[in-house]
Amino acid sequence: MAAYTAKVPGGDQILAVTNGSGDIIYQSPSLGLDPEQRAEPSLYRVLQNGKEFFVWYQIGVPLEPASPQDAGKPVAQLIVIDSSGRATPVEENVTAVRPVAAGDVDSAVAFTATDGSLAMHQDPKVNAQNTDYVRVLNPETATLEPIPEFEGQTWLARIDGVDIFRSPKSTDPQAGATIGTRDWSTPFADRPTNGSVWFGPTFMTVQKADDACESFDLHTGEPIAFQGALNGCAFVGGDLHSYDSASSPNGQLVLMRWNDSQNVESRWIVNLSTGEQQQIDPAFDFRPSVISNSGDVYGTSSDGRTGYLKFPDQMTPQFHEVPNDLPSGITDDGIALFKDEFLPAFFAVPLK
């Protein structure tokens, strides 16, 4: 199943969902928005408690208001599509509380980058710097929920149904901070300038004060150890829209890096389910960025060429002679999906 943004007569944009044969199984209602008074719609794939969803959001002012009193007033829709293709609109009014992209507070309407949650901000058009989360989407129930509270902690995100909190920021850079859930937490280097926390679909990697990294299962808090690489760090996701860390959509395959015996960074792919790990051929300058559930990996060289390899059997990358865009996602059968310059990216989700 795949979802994408389609255009209808008149230029309005709607959500279209197709099955594996390419037949359209759902189209969202057209809002008839004024092209000059609308935001580009957002389409993302999210995960919660092991279940996958598409989530669609758009907002704008209709060309023809429902009544004279509604002239100039925005309308919006927030729709959740489950893995069977069933679409459920969120019934709550979402015109006043809008999603805003994490790390991009100047964008008025977009989704957060972390998977499993859609953090909502109050009226970013008026105050784009107001990044206080006020609502979070529960895709399983297609409802908006209050931001969870935890005494003395700040809520960060909901990843695969797990609420993540951190201790308050400290003015002392050596003091560090803690991050975790209601049930467990771990210290980390609180470095907002270059990042020190990466989320995967079901795990979290944190950088410690000594620059070593540790990874934890979000549901249990148990450390995830890699043979010979207990301090391995996750790669930051390249052009991904679902997760901060570079991992497969199901969270089983992770792109990792750690220093070898000569203190030179080596790059690996780790299967969290089986423990298998393979090093990317160190003879090649290749930085991996996106990986599919089936082990297809795309990345780049330092001179901008796009490369490809296949875990676990083909760990030597093959490069294109000219630079190419990295895919936004890869289907299980190896088809790369790219973000259109003018439309939101779309992802493939396996049918149950």
C-alpha cells in the first residue's frame, strides 16, 4: 500500500491511497482551498505499538466559504490511515492547533520528524518561536491527546507508543541531563548544538559525556549491545521523514558507526533481531543514509556521488558517476521512493 498527494480538477490537493496493484482504495475529501491561501499538505508514515499508519494534514482558506460568516476562515483536515487502508478523520477541530516540523519552527504547517507522535503547536503563524507542545496524536484511536506530564521532566516525543521525557536543561554544560521514560532513564550529554540523542522506531541512542554512545530498547530500557562495539553510535537519518536515526522502518536494521582499533571510524549495519552485523567495505568512502527492511542501503561519498549496497551480502557500495538525490524511503522489494520538489513524499507500507 502507498499514499501520495494527488491533484484534482481545479488544482486542489487530496490524499490518495493505493493497494499493491496501484488501484486507488481511498481519496480524501477535497477542501476546495484557495491556492493563494493554503499551506502545502503534510503526509507522513508513523508507528505506534508496532502498528503502521499514514497521517495526512492540510489547512487553508476555501475558495467558496460555507457561509458569509465563514469567509476568510481556515479549514483543516487530519486523517489517519491504518495498514488495511481504512481512513479515519480526527474529529477534533485542528485549525487552531497545527503541527510544526521539529527543528523548523519557521514552517507553519508540517509534522515532527520523530516517529510515532505528531506534536502540535499553538498558532505558529502568530508566534513561530512558540514550540510548546500542546497536543499529541494517538494514531490508533485517531484522537488528539493532552501532552503527557511527568513531575520535574519535559516531554519530548512519543516513539512507538512510548512517551519520552528529559530532565530540565542545565546552564552548566558539564552537568549533563537525563532522558528516558516514566520507568527508566539514562544520563546523556546535553548538547543541543550538535545533537546527542537519536530515536529509531523502537530504540534510542544517546551520546554520553565521553562521546561514547549507548542504545536502549524504548519499551524495556535494556541496553542494546553490539558485538565488539558497545559504544557504537547511530547515524543520523539522511533525508528521512519518519525517524531521526538511520534505521529500517521496522527498526530491525540500524546504520551504526564506531572507532576501530586504530581509532578510525568504521561503519556497520546491525540487525537488532539476530545480532548479525557487517562492516561496510572500509576501502570505499561511503556514508550510509537510508536503509529498507530488506537491507537495501543508499548513501553518498564525500564528493557527492550516490552509492548503493545490500546488507548482508553486498557490503561494497556501487556508485553512480554523477550525484543523485537520496530516496526518502525504500520499499521491501528495493524500490526507492523520492520526494517530489512540489509534493510531499510518500511511503510504502506492507499490507497485513
